[in-house]
Amino acid sequence: MARGIITAPQPEAVEAGAVVMMNGGNAVDAAITCALVQNVVDPQMCGIAGFGTMHLYLPKKNFHGFIDFHTRAPASVKEDMWEDLIVGESRDGFGFFLKGRVNEVGYQSVMVPGSLKAYYEAVAEHGTMDWKDICAPAIKHAEDGFVVRPHVYDFWVKKHDNGRIPSIDKMKSTPAGRRIYFDENGDIAKVGSVVKNPDMARTLRRIADGGADIFYSGEIAEEIAADMAQHGGLLTYKDLKNYKTSRVEPLWSDYRGYRVSTNQPPGGGIMVLEMLNILENFDLAAMGHNSPEYIRVVSEAMKYATIDKDTRVGDPLFVDVPFDELLDKSYASKLAAAIKAGEISHVERLKEVPESQDTTHVCTLDADGNAVTMTHSLGMPSGVVTDGLGFMYNGCMSVFDPRPGRAGSLAPGKGRFTAMSPTIVFKGDEPHIVIGAPGGTFITMGVLQGLLNSLDFGMSISDAIAAPRFSTNSDTVDVCNRIPRFVTDELEKIGYPVARSYLSYHFAGVHGIRIDDGVWTGAADPGRDGMALTV
């Protein structure tokens, strides 16, 4: 019998996790090994100074829940500190554009990170391997170097027409970043070239020896705090020392006889469940996959979930989230009735500036039935690399609403909303689909379509993930270039603005595992560079 299956957007990370399972490690050991390697080989998508949410199903331990490691706003944050700097809001409602880009790049954009603490705690509580062995593959990749893959390079050099600072400019914003990613002529590393990061290797060695404590209350914490203080950052030593992860129960709903479990706010799982509840009122299969009527109906469900997210969902420690209403089947039926009547909902926006998608994901399953689906990220990379440490910090402050008195407004210690929604679908009492995705606010929409493709249209997990996707986070329907124009023409005729991406694969990078009568199949999004591997 196979020991396990793993899927992620980076082949090196998948291989490292697979080797762990080949050597007797469980799904948790494999997921965290994979995550640490992802930190090295995709260093602007994730990192030890990032954040995320980890969905764990461990049947022999009778454990099913989340380790949430959302970033937290530093204690010095004030609700109105950026109110006078607002330029605009992203079209999908996930990020604000300020004068001077202070929330997007540089030291003030950094929030209190949670990733490393969550990795360490997951292994300590649920893994079977020694922490040093978990860290070893990432250390080796940092020392020996990683080969720049096409998706990594594209993210580095892609120019934005939306006013966002290009990644390449962020990466050269500190001397340490320039040393790691650029040659002596100032040119960024090309596809196929090898990037070595000895500073990160040394940092990971220190972490392998000292655990997460060295990062949050030890020598590395002191070095981080000193660099932040020197450059006007908001993050302090006290913020790091006081940081705690959260243990959270899953949110549940049912969909066409399946039981669906996902994460709680400030994660995006509540949006996935609300959309499924709405769409359960329709015979989607009879409409035809990606037909004009199908896209209209699903888009309206996406819009209603987005409206509720924008106005009523935030960090439950700071916002009274109306769970009972948002997950109520009768509320979903009411919204479905409006869709059936042909109503077109409206998503309120300030000024429109599109959003970035700097995130990664890993799904694992082992022979004991343990399943992990984890999304982790830098949000948008800040560009900040402390000299001698080798890793980049998150740039998560950009998502807070600079306007006071709103669900997403700034507050000390507050977590900002994220669309991350690692989800497990159960058929009876057993996992049937383990799924998740990177991709900014497109995450919930990508996960939703992966589930619909599988559950409503009977697609294999690979076909469900590879099928053309769309996303409607605003009044505009965004479509990938594989959705035919004769379909979008019909949408435009009934009043929907359509924006066509030049990309064939777009709107999140969905990764998943499906289990049918004990048979595992896995898939990696073809729009990324990853793979699924069974060992």
C-alpha cells in the first residue's frame, strides 16, 4: 500500500514531503517539510515571516481542527493612521492603495508573522519526526541553491498596470535582497539559474537548533526588532514575544449529501460555505459547465458572498460576525430566489486597483488517513530582508481598510481578512476531497469551482482543477482566456461587464486530493509549476 500522497505548486517541495512519508513520517511531517522547502524555493510566495491556516484531520488521534496563524497588526497601529493617504481600493476588494505605498512595501507594511510558530507547533503536537530532520531539506536547498522556475521568474518580473509596485522593485529595496536575487550587474536571476541563500541557510540552522522560540523571543527576535526600529517599522520585540497561534474548530455545512468543513474568519471558508448554500438551490449540471447561465448564477453567488465579506466578516476578536445568518440555508434560499428572478447585485468599491496573489499551498494524505491542507503566504511581500537573515517579511498591512469604523479597519492585534480556505469534503464519515489554493481573493472562487466541478459535474480531481475558471469579486466577471467569447458575449448582452485575462489558467492555483473507495488521486494546478506525487 502507498504511504502517502502530496501536492503543491513546487516540485522540490513536493519531493521533500514525499521522501518524508517514504521514510515513515506522517502527513503532518510531510506538510511542514514541504512548507519549509517552499519558503526557500518560492521565497516571495511564502516564508517563515508569513501567515496562513492549517486544516488537520487526524482520525486515530480523534482530532479535526485548525492551527490558524494569521498575522496580527503591531500594537502601535492606530485605526486612523492612514486615513488621509487613501488613493483607491482593489477591484476585488482585497487591498488598499495609499500614497507613498507605505502599506505595500517597506518596514511599515510588515505585520506580526505566524508561520514559523505554526510549523513548529504542528510537528510538536501531531508529527512523528524530530524538528531538526524536518528542517534539513530546506537548509540544503538554501545552501545548494534552487533553480528559478518559470512561475517564480514571471512573478518577479511581471509589470503591473494597476499601480502596484512591481515585485522586482520590492526585491531590490534592501541591500540584503539585492545580494540574494541580483547579480553584480543588477540583473535579477533568470529562469534556469541557481539562487543560493546562505543567510537563510544559517537562519534555518539556528531555528533547527532553537525551535520557534529563537525567532519569537530569542536572538533572531532581537535582530528583527532592531532592524525594524532602525527603519521605522511598526513591529517590535514585544509583538513577536506575545504572538500566539489559534486552535479553531472547523465551520461546517452540507452540500448535496456531502459534509463540507472549512476554516473560520478571518479566513475565507465562510464565503465558500455561503456560496455552496446558495448554489444548492440550482441544478447546475443541467445548465452545462461554464455556460452563460451557469456563469451568471455562480457569479451572483460569488458577489453575494463578497458583499457579506466586505460588510460583515472580519476578525471575530474584533468584529461580531453573524455566523448563524450567513450560514443559514433559508438566507441562502432568499439570495437564490433573487438570482432566479434575474436580479443583478452590486458590489460597492471605492476606486479600483487590482490585487496581488502571493501565496502557496500544500495538501497531504497518509496511509493512516491523516490529511493536511494548508495555505500559507506573505500576503504581498514587503520587500524587506534583514541583513544576515535571508528571508523576506510579509507585507500584510495593505489589506486593512484605512477608513475607521469598518469590519476591516486597522486595530492593534487585529488579524486582517484572508480568502485562504483549506477545505475537506466528507462522504459519510470519510474524507472525499482535500483541497485548497493560493491566489489572493481568487482563492475562495477557485476552491468553489474545484468543488463544483467534482461534485456537480463528476470530474476527476485533475479535470476539476484544470477546467477553465472565472471569478466575480466585483460587478465585473473576470474570465480566463479559455472561456469562449461566444459565452461571454451572452453575459455582456444581459448586463455583465466582462474582463478577459490573457492567461489560460488563472484565478487561484487550486491543488487537491480525492479519495474514492480507498483510491487516491491528486492534482496540481497546471497554471503553476507543481505536481502531485504518490509514494
